[in-house]
Amino acid sequence: MSTKKYIKPAKPFRVPTNDGKLIEEHFGLATTRTPAYSIAHMIAPPYWSEPHQKPEFDEITIMIRGRKMVEVDGEEIILQAGETILVQTGARVQYSNPFAEENEYWSVCVPAFDINTVNRED
């Protein structure tokens, strides 16, 4: 009996949203039951934002196109295509796209993104 040394998901899990943002998880709790990390492809529409949060995981953003604002503990950082950022566990963060064009990026969370540990503010 052979054991595969790889995981190749058939397709990403499309996270249901009501704000126009596309979230496709390729690896993580929803797709591969991987608790150690998650990897998701995202496209945010113009003028999109989400509530502040204080996650219990590190999150790396890798910008592919467009611009994105990341507010970390009150400091506003603009990411552009080709740039990356690591927001560490416990930081108060808000991700947004206050610009007129959509943006595209990849997100890597360690451990995996979990709605129960993202700690979004109301």
C-alpha cells in the first residue's frame, strides 16, 4: 500500500461572502483540514474593507496586482503589486481596498485561518 507524499486539491474552497470579495482557499481547514497553515487567493473589489480584528495567527500578504491598505496597530501601510507584509499574531489589524481599482493577492496564515480565532470587532 503506497502513501502519497503530496496533497493536490481538486479545486479551492470558495468562501461565501456578501461584500463582493473573492476568497478561494487552496489549503487550510476548509479544503484540506490542514490546521498548521492556510493559503488563499483573494480579489477585493474597489472600496472594500473588513472590520478590525486581532487574529491568533500570523498572516502574510503577497500582492499580485493593485494596491491594498493594511492598518496595523493604528499605522497605515499601502502595499503594491510585488510587495509583501507579515502581520504578527495579536496585532490589531484592518485590511481594506480604499482605491478605485480591484486588487489581487495571496494570504498565508500560520496556523490556519479560523473564523473562531480571527477575533473580528463588531
